[in-house]
Amino acid sequence: MSQTEAGAIEFKDDREAGRLLAVEAGEVVGLIAYFVLDAPPHALVAVHTVVEPGHEGRGIAGDLVKSFYGIAAAEGVPVVPLCPYAAAWAGRHPELAPEAPAEVVEAAKSQLAASPDLW
């Protein structure tokens, strides 16, 4: 849970839909669209980060990315931040966002190019 100005945000991983949701008072206020890399090490690949209108500027996007990296760490897999926001966040927080091996990044880009409907 993350404390924001308006209250508690809960992060829910909807793996089947490829969404990490930020939920506040039953309402989705933000999300990361992602997919799981087909090939080992089955990295989590962040494609897009969205914060719903009216909820910007509260740190929700950063908390989403931090939670996303936490999920990957708990599963023992790398994160490939193809989303520009997630990549920028990772660059600012290298202690929380270890860089994925180059071959895993290339595999993620190839999988997304072959299946743009992944997000």
C-alpha cells in the first residue's frame, strides 16, 4: 500500500490481462500494461504506464513502477522497461531497478514487435 494525499493505493497484479493496477477506493487510478517474456528468464516487460486524469502529480506512476520491480524481484525475474516512464524511473533508482541483460531486452523488443497486441 502507498499513502497518497487522498488515501491508500492498493496495487493489484492482473497477470492474465497484463496489467498492474493502482486502485484507490475501488477505482483504478493508474496502471502498467505489461507482458511476460515467452523465453526464459520470463522477464516482466513494462510497455506503458498510465495515470488516470485527475490523479496525476500524486506519485502514483512512480509507485506503480516501484511495485512492478518489487513483483519481479519476488519472482526472481528481471524487468525490461520498454515504457519510457518506467525506463526513466529505473534510471533514477538503480538500487531498486537492476538493469536487465541486453539479450533479454532484445528478446522483449522482438516479442513486442511480433505481437503488438500484447498491450
